Amino acid sequence: MESELKNLNPTSNAQDVSSKDDRHLLKSDSTVVPPDDLQELEKKFAAYVRSDAYGPMGCGELPLKEKLLLTLALFTLVPIRFVVAFTILVLYYLICRVCTLFSAPNREGEDEQEDYAHIRGWRRVVIVQCGRFLSRALLFTLGFYWISETYRYPFKTEDEGKNEDGGESERPGAIISNHVSYLDILYHMSASFPSFVAKVWSLFTPPNRLPLCRSVAKLPLIGLISKCLGCVFVQRESRSSDFKGVAGVVTERVRGAHLNKSAPMMMLFPEGTTTNGGFLLPFKTGAFLAKAPVLPVILRYPFKRFSPAWDSISGVRHVIFLFCQFVNHVEVTRLPIYYPSQQEKDDPKLYANNIRKLMAREGNLILSDIGLAEKRIYHAALNGNNSLPSVLHQKDD
């Protein structure tokens, strides 16, 4: 998720990025990519291409009917949903604030990572249960009135459901999910209230100035909530001697959740960024270094007008269009707990690749070999990068 909150353009394109959201919501961009180049871009970066009525970057030309529906929703749905959503957020912040009173946060290393996941007793119960209920209430407010959940049962074998010692099923150390939108987090909070990896993000700033970096932990309201979730705050610029890096922190948390039933389970998006929902990018191995069982979950967002996928559209534009949707849909497929073989435990890349192939097969997703670097190239091209020919012929690996 963090990669979506960073500046997706190269430094040389900072001026283009800082002004891209000045366009009117109902008008197409005046500096669109030529049709031939756009088709080539869409073939090369298919995992990030929007296929809804709003077009690339949410700036496509809309028919009159769609404009009328948008206008109606802007003056009716949007104000109501904004007030209700903000009320839910403030209410849960106050609940977290009360439950963490007189409780010191758990601090880790010189990076001063803080969390309240160690809280036990009635306070932890209130934080978790209220968090799950209010997350579902927030999804309902945003138009997700029904959530379709499908449970795939384990393939029946003699050893199914047992650990290596022949005992009962082990607790998974992490939930592994494809990443489509920031809405993924709300669903997983409502379903199991796991911990996430939250990284530094950068604010858009005026041209010729460096971006302002800020940790999710320091954001108003959301900061305390993320600490109560037990999020892992990763700051890439840290140079402290005991900084463990993404893989080290995640491995420790996954192993702890696997061995300790009272520890919050980790929720990981191994793709590292969001797609349009029809593809599955290569998996990073951080989630699989702990050699623990994992629970794969597949998310899809069916749509008719606006796609909830956060792929090639700005955050502000996406939120406004999402609030304007009368009804939104999400389909969830929960696969059985996956127990790694000894070979997979010894080879995290093999483990990650097998999970990826399983999720692609069960979720009818297309495997893609592109990643965040290609996404930045695609965004830069859509934003009018002058070096478009070099963008189109970047190597695929």
C-alpha cells in the first residue's frame, strides 16, 4: 500500500505530478497519450490499465448520463457518506484512545516503532471487536452492502489438517492477499483484524521542492488506530544499527503469530503494490521466510461503472468517484491454510511462487511479471513524460 502513497513519478516529472489533480473531474486530460502509444502502453502494462467508464487515470470522456449521475451523487451521497465515514473514524479513534490510556506503547529499536498489540484483557477485546464492527460499518457506508465470501475446503489427503508431528492444524502465521485497493485493508480489518506493514509515504509538494515524508504512525486519527492494529512501521531511510529491514521485522512477526495464538496475525500483500484486480504480480519473499503456514485470500471488485481498483488513478479522484457510486461490490475467496513442504521451507522463493500459482488458479487471475518499477513508468507516461519512446521500450524484467 505504501507504494501508492509515494510519488509515483521520477523526480524530473515532479512538476507534472504536482499539477495533475488540477483537472476537472468530468473532463478528459488535455495532454492525453496518442492512441497508438496508449495501446502499446496498455499491452505492456496491462496489470495497471483501468477498464471502467472513467478511462485512464479516471480522466476519460463521460457520456451525459454518467455526468448526470455523478452530479446527483456529488450533492447527495458524497456529503452524507463523508460525514458518516468521518464519524466512524473519530468514534473508533476515541475508543482506541480510551483503551490505551495509562498503557505505555511497546517500543522496538532505535527507530522507535510503537504499537499497542501487547494490550490484553477487556481492552484488547474492545479494540478488536469494535474495530471489526466499525470497519464493516465503514464499508457499508461506502456502498459495500453485501460481501460475497466463498470458502474453499482443503483437498482431502491422509495428512490434511495435521502438522508434521501429526497433531492438530497449526495456526497460520500470515494472511496472504492480492492487492487491489486501500479498501482491501478495511475488508481484512472487518474479517480478522490483523496487523499490516505500514511504510513512510510522501506528500505532494510544489515544484522544485523535495517531498515531505511522513510515517503512517504520525497521521492524525489513523496513527493511533494503526498502532492498536500492531502495524509494522517500516522507514526505508533508517540507518540505525539494529534496524531489521522489512524482511526481518515481518519474519519475526509472522513467526510470533504462528506460535502465539494471542498475537495478532500478520496481513501481507506480497505483490508490493496494487493492480486492476485481474492480474497477480510476482511475490516478494518476506512473508515466507518464517516457514510458517499461511492463509491465502483472493479479493475481487466487480463493477459496472467505476472500478474500486486503485491502479492508475490519483487518491483524491478515486475517493470522490468511489463515494459517488451508489452500490459497490467485493467478492472474497478464502482458500485453505497452506502448509509448506520441507522443500518450500528451505526455499522461500519456491514457497512464494507456489502460493502465487495457487491463488492465480483459484482466483482466475493472470500471472504478470511486471512490478512497481513498471507501474511508475506507466504512470509517468500517462502524465505526459516527454521521453515516451524510451518508456515504451524499457526492458520487461
